[in-house]
Amino acid sequence: MKLILKYIKPYLNIVALGMGIKLLGTIGELSLPYILEHIMDRVVPTGELLRVILWGLLMILMAVLTRTFNVYANRTAARASREAIYDLRKDLFAHTANLNGTVFDSFGLPSLTSRMTSDSYNVQNFIVRMQTLGVRGPIMLIGGTIITLIMDWRLAMILIISIPILMAGVFTVSVKGTPLYDRVQTALDEVVRIMRENISGIRVVKALSREHYEEGRFAGANEKKKKKDIHANTVMALPGPFMQLCLNTGLTVVIIVGARLVNAGITQPGVILAFLTYFNLILMAVMGLNRIFVMYSKAAASADRIALVLDTATDLPVMDESAGETASAVMQDAGGAGAEPAAVQTKDFAGDYEIVFDHVTFTYDVSSTITGAAGDFAAAAPRGSAKEVSAGTSAGSAGDSDVMKFGGGVRRKCLEDISFRIRKGESLGIIGATGAGKTTVINLLMRFYDADEGSVYVAGKDVRTYDKDDLHRKFGVVFQNDIIFADTLEENIRFGRRISDEDVKLGAVTANADGFIEQKEGGYKHMAAIKGANLSGGQKQRMLIARAVAGRPEILVLDDASSALDYRTDAMVRKAIRENYGNTTMVMIAQRISSVMNLDHILVLEDGRMLDYGKHGELMERCSTYREIYESQMGDI
């Protein structure tokens, strides 16, 4: 519960005010039965009408004040909890947005979503109730017991005997609540995952008429969650009937014993009536404490889940630059398929090369993708690993030399011994079959992950020595599953960056997007729908390219960014990029060989290995795989 205390601390003045007012309201509530007893046993017998009226008005005034205090206290409690959870959600969102790829995958987007929503709601609900029921319950219990002892100790003993029995039952059950509700929230993660998959892929579901199949999947996860919910709620509800039984039994005993005391002249009828009210108030307060324990169990489980995210390191650690090697030092022995031996052995070239991969090997933990994490982090999970999972890769396939068990999970070697280098202003095309590791190269270049072996350099520095923001400012990127936001077309290109109108316009012109933007109602001020639903596939891709180049990046990364463009538009965009951003180093992943054949360098990947590296003409001569791709796509068979 340290998490809750941390976020409520800045609002302790509001909490203290609300709890103080709630205390006054509870004291006023406790005074009402006492005033009623006084009127019945001491005022009414005098026969003085004015005195009865005055005491009656006092009782009405106390009732109004009590109601006013309670309403104000409840609103104050809601305000404090609202502000605290606002801060919590803000920090959780910021922390989640900065999680590195490996950590993000380990949690999974559905789990992070439920932590942001239902878990934070459970914490908020507890903070509210703790300020209201948490004050009213103990004060009502202690104050009511003291008053009843003063009024008649004999009847008070009935109440005093009942309370420890009730509290023991509540505490025993509540201890079991936290792990039960933790399982409920974990089951909710699965429901969110399936729901998210179906919403995102609704067109595919409808196109293949798989609605009933998906309904069955959702029903299964929902049923599992329902059963865990029922189990948790059943256990936590056990004290309720027991407390009601004690309440009714106690009231019955109070009436029987009180009637005997009244007949014996030991006590007054007003005392009995007040006792019944106090007995009911006190036991209801105990039931309120039971509700607090239930909410505490939910909130504790949710707070632990949220704290687990917030306590997790976000970015990969930044190395001390003095501790890292320079590109010129490490590349003297660099080699690899297709590399030029003489150039590789050059030692002093850090200022000439914008990108260097030095014997890079990377393995990806595919066990996390089984829970749906793959693809949730844009440009995080390598496609190769996701492919293996979708194809049914498991621990049972460990016979493959590229798949191994690691840390209790299954790891697939996505890249193995990759080495290449690109000068500033040059272009690199990466081509290969699905799952070859193309996107993984980009993930390592932008340091979403760290290589297991070897090093990656940008502008002569190891990427591990860069601050994350400093590194990413060098890039303009279009990923496979990038998104258009529900904002103006202009802001979708600018994306909150300090980019001039001229650069926004130039980006749109370069991406061949200016024409269709101007035709839209409002032009650049035209509102895009959520996920760009009111744009065609080609228009969305051109918008994304415009966004990437508008910031005048040092390195432009295009990951299958032209798949929805026709050949002519694709060629026009590539030509415009060269003309308008000639000093920008470009890395392009493409399925079309026509998109990469005119680039300065081409990297051919196959199953995570560097099959060949060179220019189009060189690869046509010596790389049979590249030649086959060319012939199959260009029709030269």
C-alpha cells in the first residue's frame, strides 16, 4: 500500500479536511439517538410543550448538520481520490510509454491496459471509501460503545460480546482476499487481450465469417474470469450473512432483556429505543468495515500490479561513453557475407559512417508473445519471433539450433553475426522473406532492444551510450503498423514537434500527399478519423512518410512503408526523398525488389542470417536468392 500513500500524500490537507468534517458528521449521527432518548424519558414526561418543541428543533438541526457534513465530506473524499488517481494514471501512462521493448513484451498490452483502467479504478474506489467508511466505522464503533455503556452497561455487554466475533470473521476472510482478486485481475487481462484483438481485427473476422468462433473464444475467457470473480466474491461475502445473523440475534436479545429491565423499573423505554438504534448503527458500521476490507483486498492486489510496472526500469541503461568502444576500434575485424575486407579493416572511419552493425547477434524471448504481446509494441517484437509463435513454435521445437530454452522461456535467434556499415547520406535496402529478421535490425538500430552480442553504432557512437531521446531525435520512422491519430492532417504530420509550416508542407509534397490533402475539406486542417478510417491505405502511408521526413531526420527508416502504394507513386516518393533530403541516411525495408534495387547498399537476410550484402548488380551476379526474388517479381523468368 506504499503506492497509495505515495500518491495521496500531496493531498493530505484535503484528506484531513474531509476526514475532519466526516468526524463531525459521525458525531452528529451518534448524538441523534441520545437526543431521542432524552426527549422520551426526560422531556416528554414534564408535559412542557415548548421544551418538547425546542428539543425537537435541536434534533432536526443536528440531523440537517449531520447530512450536510456527510455530503461535503464525501465530495472532499472524491476530490482527493480523483486528484491522486489522476497523478497515478499520468505517471503510469508515461512510464508505460517509456518501457523498453523487452519489458513491454513481458507485461503485454492487455495487462498494461487493465492496470491503467480497472486496477486504477479499484485503487481510487478504496481511497474514497477509506476517507468515508474508514472514519465513520471506527468512530461509530468506539463512540457508540462508550455511549451505550453510559446509558446501560447491562445492555451494552450484549453489543461488546458480539463485536469481537464479527471482527475476527471479517479479518480472517479478508486475509484471503488479496490473492483471489489478483487472480481476477489476471483473468481480466486475458479478456482485454481477446477483446482488443477482435476490435483491431474486426474486418478480418467479418470477412472470414468467424464471428461465432471469436464469440466462443471471448466467452471462454469471460467464463474463466466470471468463475474467478464468483469465487473471490463468494469468499469475501461470507461475513455478510454471519453479521446479519449476529445483528438480528443481538437485537432480539436487547429487546428481551430490555423489556425485563423496563418491567423491573431498572431502565426507561427511551433507553431501549436508543439502544436498538445504536445496536443497528454499530453493527452496520462493522459491516461497513467489512466492505473496507473487501475494497482493501481489491485495491492491494491492484496496487501491487501497478507498482510492479512503476518499479520496473523503463529505458535500457545508458553506458558511460568512455566505457564504450568507438566504431573505428571495433570494426577493424568486422566481416560478414558480402563485406569488403579492405574497407572493413579501416580503423579511422567513425566520422564517415552513420550506421555500423558489428557482429550483431540477437535472440528474442518468444514465450511472451504467446500471451499476445507480439505486435503490441510498434516496432518492438521482431516479426521472426512472432512468426514462429503463430506457426506453433514451442519448447518442443528446441531441436532447431536457432531455438533454445532460456530462463524458463523459449528464445529464438532472430539475428546472427550481422555486420555492415553505411556512410552518411547513403541508403540501405533490407530484403528477405517474412521472419528473416528485417524489422529486428531496426529495433536494434533504435535501441528498442539491446544486442546479445556485438554492437550497433550511430554517428560513430555505440547506441548504448546515447540518451534515448537524443538517439531517437536522429530518426524519422515509418513502422509497419503505424497509426493516424484523430486530429488534423497537419498535426498528424507535425505530431507535437516544433516543425515549421514550411517543413510540414515539404514533408507532404515529398510523400506525394499534398495533392489529396488539398482536396480534402479544410485542407491541412481536415480532421482525420480514429486510425485514419476516412483515409485510404495509400493515403495513410503517404501521411506517415510525410510525418517521418518533416522533422528533417539524420536517418530515415521506412519499414515496408510503400506496400499500399502503386509502383509509380512509390518511385516518385523515393525520388522526392533523395531530392529534398539528400543528406539523410535512409534504411528501407521492403518486400518489393523495385523499392531497393536502386539504393546504395542492399542487405539480404534469410532466417536471421546475412545471406549477402552489396549493390543490385553485385547481388544479381552472386546471390541466387536475390536473383530469384528479382526474377519472380520483375517477370524475367
